[in-house]
Amino acid sequence: MSELPDDQLRSVLRAEASRHQPDREAMLARITSAAMTGPAPARRPSSQLRLAVVAGLVALFGGGGFAAQWALAGDSGKEDATPPVVTTTPATTGPTTLPSATTSPADRTSPAPTVKPSTVKPSTKGATTATTTTPATGAPETPGKGAPGNTRAEQGPLWSDGSIDPGSGDTQGASVITLRTTETLTALKVTVRVAGTAGLTSRGGTKSVPGASVTTGVTDQGGALLYTFTLAPADEVAPGTYTFTAKYTHDAGGRDAGGDTYEAVATTAGGRSLDVYGNFFPAK
């Protein structure tokens, strides 16, 4: 049947319909066999013709399921067309934010308020201000050279001694400095300071330095007498023992020499600097 033209197929169907009582099952089997095993027609019926055939089959057999499937089977112009694949993508919801594992429900619903640290100033009412007294850090005053507690009678080749002339009388006296050197001295200056006492007056100074030129001078320094003995430049003092005497007068009754001091500064021929100083014993 599938090889017949459309007009002949209609005639055959009408003749069969008028001649026979329709056998639905047999007709379905025949139509299915012809459609599935028969060779492809030279020309595919149009869509309108297929619909007309389907309408006739529906009228004859009272069922349109198989007829509609057969009518629409070759409606596409392409052979072995691959059916389209429809992929349904489920709706994507927005990202879900999970609460932190360390965040409690209370923290998520009611964030802790930020508390600014307050600056509390201590009350000064009734406070007592302590007064700190810093002790003085200055070193105690050092006694002058030659005074008790600050003496050096010998240094290297130079030795010294201070004494009161035993021949001093009731109203006059003399302070004697004795120097002994074991090396030649190229520079020497001896100073005797006689502390001011009642009626103190200078009678000059004398020295005993054979072979050397030494000048003598006396000055008043605010109540004290300062005697100096200076070796002339370019002169020398050979090794030996020498004396330097400061003479003065004072009030009757004797004089206390406890405040008197001396100092001798020298330079050796080898260039070494020396400095000795000391004091005198009080008069008896």
C-alpha cells in the first residue's frame, strides 16, 4: 500500500471500508508492517495529505495515537536527524552564608557595642605634694696642696721637708724648706705660703743654692704672705741639698704655723716633671 500514489490510496481505503467490517487490530498490524518494512516512497506525501490520511484512519478505527505518530514520522526533510538534547538547569539560588563556627546566635543577631576606653584622671583634691630634696652631688672641698690631708713630700729623685727655724724669737720667725735632689734640675720654683696671723710682716726671703742663680719675691695675698724662689732660665741645680727660708715678724707671744704650706715644682735634665708639697709643725 505504501507504494501507491495518494489518489489510489484513497480509493483503496474507501473500497475496503465499504466492503468490509473494519477489523481494527488487523488494519493496525498491516499498516504498521507496511510503514516499518516497506521501501521509502519516491516522493514523500505532503503534510496536508498526511493529515488527511490520519483523519480518515481516525474515522475508521476510532484511535488516533498510532495514526498521528505514523503521519508525523517523516515530516522532517532530513534523514536520520539527531533529536535535539534539551538540558534543564535547575534554578541557582544565591550563595548561602553560613555563620562562623565561633559565633554564637546572640553575636549574629546583636553585635556587641563598641565601648571606647574612658580616660580617668586621678583626683587631686586633698592630695599632698611631696617635696623631694636631692642631696648635693658635688665632691667635698679638697684641701689645697700642702694642707693636712693633701701632702706629697717626695717624688722620684726629689725629696722635701718643711720646718720652723729653731732660732726664731718671741716676735719673729722663719719657715725653712729643705730640698734634696739626686738628679740635675733644669727648672725649679719653690713657693712658701705663710698664713695671716696677728702682726704678720715679711722680712724677705733667703736661699742656699750654691752654683745656681735663684730670684726671690714676696707678695701679700689677702692677709697671707707668698714667698717665691725661682731658678733663672738656662741655669741648673746640680744634685745636692738646698734650703729656702721665708722670714717674717709677728706679735709677741709666739706664732702658730699650722696653716703654712709649701710646694716645689721642678724638671729634671731628662725632662721629667716633679711636684712635691707639704706643711710645717706648729710652734711650741
